[in-house]
Amino acid sequence: MLVKKFKLLFILLAVGLLVTGCGEKKLEKISLSVDKLISINETREIKVAYDPESVKEEIIWSSSNEEIASVSNGIITAKSIGNVTITATTTSGIKNQVNIEVYQKVESLMLDKSNVELYVGDTSQVTVTITPEEATYKEITWTSSNNSIVSVENGLITAKDTGEAIITATTKDGVSQKCNVIVKEKPIEFSGSGDKIISNVNIPRGEYIARITVNSTRHYAIKFYYGSSDYDYELLVNNSGKAYAGTTFLKGGSIDAVNNGMFEINAQGPWTIKVEKLTGTATFPITGNGDMVTGLFEGSGSREVFNITYNSTRHHAVKIYKYNGSEYDYELLVNDSGKAYNGQVMVPTEKGAKYFFVVEGEGDWTISKD
């Protein structure tokens, strides 16, 4: 009987040990995850995943080259350019490794141009300067915000259609710089010296400007005839005895297309006339000197207050026009003579509609917005 009890006790102990042994779990493997591209002087933490998750062991970390990158408690510290292998070893001898590349990142990227104006069909090369010179990845990705207007390849900008676009240069590690591009229609250009009649001037419908220079020692005047009536003309320039360089608005083209128009130049000395479509964006405050047509700005849909200052020795005027408006979509804001001006004007604008200023006169001027 006693022997049977001892046998029964032995069987129970054996079964208990067997059950206990079957319940033990052992670590089978570990997985490591970390960004494998690290810049000099940066740190990264290695994430460890255990399999099974419930079994965790202490890990001993090591680096194949401490001069390139060191590791402590799973934190990698990048020291110099190169490749290094980081090894994780558990107390039970299970290992895993991760290969790390240490590189010199780009600290700054500069473009030699931040604003470019081109005519359709023209090109312009943008040059990049990267700091530091020893940066590992100097490759640049070029993009255009509107490929139908401007395309770019290896920094070469090609103007394809009128409008505006932004060119962006970006390095592999995300450093970027932008260049604003305005594309205009190719201008209609005339040049000469002395009195001249230029006929057969054709301008499409729309807002066009004339950039004019005159170098004359006596009174000079330039008129633009845009219709069949004797009164269908604009006096663009009327000055005396000194050089002129300014921009004037061709109102005739804004009403309808001009066919067989005419410039009449009365001047002594050389002159140039360049007719081009009005483009560009106005940023307040707008500043200038003498005759000028500003870029476009968008109306707010409310009464807008503009601050205008003018320092002129002769008659000066400031007008606001609605872009793509009718013949009468403008307002005379300032009309003064021979003295400084400093005042405010209120203009109701339509939300989303575009407007521009035409400034006439000599001297410095500023237009700002409250």
C-alpha cells in the first residue's frame, strides 16, 4: 500500500514538471527598426520588437566602427561620413543587425535668381549653391507649379505660355528654395530717332502697356492712334528737354483689338517703344518714380482705403482700373499740380476681380493699403 502511494506521488510530480516545462516561453528572435540614413551629429533611437512579445531580455549594443557611429542603450550617435553596422545581442545570444549610412546633410541651398521675367519661348538658367561643399547628396529635384506656363529641367527654365509659376529646387534631405517666374507675350518693339510715323500697329484686345524711352533736348510728344476717328488717340508722353523713361497704359487696346493703329513721334534724339501685355502682381506698398502702370491686385469685395503720397514738380494723376473691364471701369483718384500730395482715397472693389493703378507725373510716389 505504501509503495502504491509513493508511485502515485511520483507520477503527480512528473506530470507537474512536464506541465511546467511546457509552459515556459523562450525568446525566438528580435527585430530592429530605425531610419537607416542619419546626418552627422544627429541621433536616432532603435526600436526593438521581441518575438514572442511577452519575453524580453537585456540587449548588448555594439558598432562595427565607433568613429563613424556609436551606440548606447539603442541610441545611435552619428559622427562621420561612412557606413556602419549596429548589432543587438540578447543575453541568450540572439542577434540582429541594422546597416546605417552616416552622411553630411545640406544646410542651405541658394538660387542665383529669386524672380525671373521671361517672354514666351525664352529660357533662363538658374544656378544653385549648396552649403557645405562636402554635402553628401547634392542632387536637385526641380519642379514647376504650372508646367503649362513654365517647365524646368536641371535649372533651365523654359517659358511656354503667359502667366506666373513658381520653380522649386529641392535636395534629397528636403532643403528647398523657390524662384518666382512671370511669363509675358513677346513685345512689339519700335526704335528710331527724330520725328517718325509708325503705321500698321496691331494690338489684340486686352490690357497693354507701352514702355517708352526718349532722349531729347527739346519738347517731345508721342501719340497713339487706335481708331478711325480724329479723336481716337491717346497722348502717351508730353515732356520737355530731358530724358524720359516710363510706362503708359494703352487704353485703346483694352476696349477692343487695335487694327492698323499708329504711333506719332515728335522728338529730337533717339527713342524706343515696347508694347506688351499687362502682367505681374502688385504687392503693397507699391512704390515708383514717374509714369508707371502697376501689376495686378485682387479686390476684397468691400470699400478699400488707399494711402497715396506723391512728390511731383508738375501735374500728376493716379487712376485705378478694373482688369478686363469696360471703357469706363476706372476711377480718377488723384489729380493735382506742382506740389507734394499725401492723402487717402476710398474705392469699392469686387471680390475676386483684379485691378491696377496708372500713375502719371514726375517724382517719387507710394500707394499703400490700410
